[in-house]
Amino acid sequence: MERFLGRPKFFWNKDRRTNNLRQVYMDHGATTPVDPRVKEEMITYFSDEYGNASQMYQLGQHAHMALELARERLAKLIQANPGEIIFTSGGTEADNAALKGIMLTKRTEKNHIITSTIEHAAILNTCKYLEKQGIKVTYLPVNKHGLINLEDLKTAITKDTALVSIMHANNEIGTIQPIKAISEITHDAGAIFHTDAVQTVGKISVDVQEMNIDLLSMSSHKIYGPKGVGALYKKEGIKLEPLIHGGGHEHGYRSGTENIAGIVGFGKAASIASNSLFEEKKRLAKMRDQLITNLLTIEDSRLNGHPTKRLPHNTNFSFKFIEGEALILRLDDRGIYASTGSACSTKKLKASHVLLAIGLRPEIAHSSLRLTLGRGNTPEDVNYVLKIIPEVIQELREMSAFTKETEEYVMQLKDPNNHDSEN
């Protein structure tokens, strides 16, 4: 069978971009297209300006200057000092560098980490790894909106706690945590605070000084930059054991010849985001609210995440009596690109750990739809989505063997005294 990039030829023949069907990309929480301005600035570093930033001659120094400009641009976006930015291969490496780096440094003194049950897999699986190395990990629960309880944090933190890692906003349900309050509790107990801000940097205001953050993870491809580039903000004075040893690049914290073209793209994307953040946040929030208001008129629907303390571009719904995977494929047939659960775990058939953590039953968690807006979306896109989604849900429900009546019957069998099937 003829193949391209490992996929059968027939897969590519289904590409709806080749016909006149309207294309609406609403999965910006998974990745974003590279901004043309970013691409333009990157191109020269693939060809003419190909120097190694560690070299003293002119070509190398051009690369070094481009590297430092990108560092300055990223620092400006989060109100940091340029020397506090460490470039990585992405948000996952930044998360690993933060958690493992701190625990390698603190292990002889403290051996306890606190995180939450709704973190990205890059945090949760790193914590599982550290548990196997003898580190104690506390996973804080969240309420129905996805917020941790600050009193739970105060109770969990001890003199042995080295690090607290709580994400700024959740990638699936968009709930924004009270980061400043969390950092205050953490520091009062003498621990270090890390936040995974992959979903917030470039989308909402992030000020590491005002929020008193010690470590913060970022990713380029979430803000219209290239894939394969990320960064870790490390507050001056925080000691961190490097994961990768070698030539001492990135102030000794991340050895390996720098990906100059990618880093340049990340820096340009950060600069664009910094200059347009307020206006874009307002524009996206307006379309987000329109999606929420209209899609909640569908019978047996619910909004997942906090109703107001959420990202301006994020919506997440559950529609009873359908399968999220079937919904995604039907929407794809109509030119709408969205997701169910998180993009990093869509190959797994298990229900989203985030939706289960906020109290949804597995069958409701499996019926989720995440729509995440972005720079290319328009009000016309929103109108098209609002026209198509109710039609597709009705089609799927007509085909489904699971109905309100069967749900009530199953719930009655499980608990004859409980008639509440809201979740």
C-alpha cells in the first residue's frame, strides 16, 4: 500500500481542504499554526544565518545575538529578566527540568512534592517517576469547576515539602487557578513554587514577579510559534540540577547546541503575543461566550470548567448520550476541527482524568467536546459551528442506544435511592 508519512494513501484522499467545504480550526489548545511573521523571521536561520551561537566568529555571533533577542522577548512577555529564561525542546521538557531538577537538588533535605489531580501528563507522569525514586507526592483534589482548595494545600504542605507544582490554567477545561495565593502559601512554608503555564503565556497576563513564581513552563507552538521549542523560567537564586549535561549551554542548565531557528520563532511569537494580548483576549472571550451561551441550549448539555474563571479561548462541553470520538469525526466531515479530552491523550480510550476529577461519570466524560479559539477564528466561524454542532448531536443521539430512559434505568440499578443523574 502506498504510504506518505506512515499513513495510508486513502487517508489523505479524505482531506477536506481540497474542496469548497468551510474549514474551521477550533483546536488551538492542542497546537496553533505558525504565524507568517514568525515563519518569515525564522527562514534566514535555516540557510544564510546558520552559525553556532557558541562560536566567536561573526556568523556564530549573529546566531548568539538572535538567541539573546529571543530571550529578551520571552522575558518581556512574562515580566522576567532575560537571564532567567532557559530554552528547552518544549513544555514537557520544561516541566521535567523543573520537577526533577528541584528534587535532585533538594532530595537530601526534603522529599515531598505537592501537585493536583488535573495536571498535564508531563507533570503527572514525572511525579509517578519520582515516586518510584522514593519521593513522596501528594495529589490535591479539585472541586466541580476544577479549582484546588487552598485549605487542602495548607494542610498538605509540611516541612519536608520541597516543591508545589500547580498549573496556571487547565488545558482541557480552561479553569484558571489562583496562582498568587498558591505561591504565597508555598513560600510561607519554605517550599518552591512551579507552574505549568503552557496554556496561559501569550493568552492572558502572566507576571512572574507580581505572582511570585519560582519556576514556570512555556511552549512555543501554543502561541503561533514552531513546534519543538519551549522554555523554563527560573527565578534568579533558585538552584536547579540540570537534566542534560554537556557543553554547558543555557547557563549550564540545558546543554546542547541551541535550535536557533526555532528559538527565533518562539521569540517572535512572544513579541507578537505581547503586543496584541489585551485586544486578542477580549476578542476571543466574546466568541467563547457566544459558543457557551448557544451550545448550552442543547438539551442534556453542560459546561465543564469554571463559568467565569476560565481561559478566554477555551470551552469544554459534555453532551449526554453520544460518544465524543463520534462527534469529533462527524465534525471533521463538516470541516470543523475540535477535540475530545486532551490532545496529548486522544490515542487512549480511558476517560479524561480531568473530567473524572471534577466529578463526571465516565460515560459523561466520554461525551466531551473541547473548542479552543484562536487568532484565525472569526464570528462567521462561530456561527457555522453553532449551526453544525446541534445537527450532528441530534444525528448521533438518533443512532445511540443510550437514552435518558436507559440512563435512569442504569442509575436505578446502581443506587435505588439516588435519582440524581446530573453528572
